[in-house]
Amino acid sequence: MEGKMQRMFFMRRLLIVLFSLFFCVGTWAEDVIVMPEYPGGEKALQKFLEENLVYPTAARKMELSGEVVVEFTVERGGAISGVNVIKGLSTELDQEALRVVRSMSRWKPGTKNGVPVRVKMTLPINFKLRKVEGFRDESKETTLKKARNPFTKNRNKKSPKKEFVNK
């Protein structure tokens, strides 16, 4: 009987040690966090932005360029919500950045220890004016036409004299 009691006492102590180790290890382990990802990764996101951003005409005429920073939340299902501008440039550029972010497809949601969670994200969107060959600025084109017009008098510049010979 005494041997049976010792075995039960030993088993009880062993169980207590194992349970305490299990709970301690659970609190020591760090959380595994995976950030949300656009389908296809960062290159696919850049391609989406390049294909869908439309430079507003008013901003193009004013030659505005720079960075608009947009904040949004990736929900547990990957949907985008709570889209707003943190750092803006102009009303037109801000509205365009908001439009494009709202039109993004569902993201792969972020997880914490394998469980999907809501994650707040920020996305900088760059607006840069690029000079395209063959693109003519209408305002400059009209001034060039006026300068070339032979019927307008340009008194400050000497125009070459043309000689006509009748034969």
C-alpha cells in the first residue's frame, strides 16, 4: 500500500510540474504576427497604383506633385475600411488617392497567432509629373504660333527679310 501511495504522490507532483511548465511556456512564447498583404505582393500593388491612378487635370495644370499618405484598415476578411488622408497635397490629388485605395481588391488579412485580426495600414502614394515626348503644352503652343505668324508685328526682334525674284 505504501508503494502505491508513493507512486500516486510522484504522479501528482509530476502532473503539477508539467502543468506549470505548460502554462509558463505559453506566457513566455511571443506572439506570431503576420502583416496584411496585397494579393501578389508589393510589386502587384505598385502595378495596380500605376494602372489606376489618374492625374487630375487641375493638379496637372498647376504642376502639383508630391506624396499623399493614406491610412486605412484591413479587416479580418481582407476588406478595406476607414480610408482617410493623413498627409495631403491638394483636394484633387487627395480625392484621387482615396478613390484608388477604396477601389483596391481584398487583401490577404493580417494574423496574430494564426487568427485573422484587423490591422491599420498607411500607404504613401506618389504623384509625379512626367514629361512625355510628343506631349505639347497648349499654352506654350499658342504662344509659338503667335510668334511664327507673319501678320503679327514683332518690333523687338528683327525678322529676316525675304526677297522674291520675279522671272
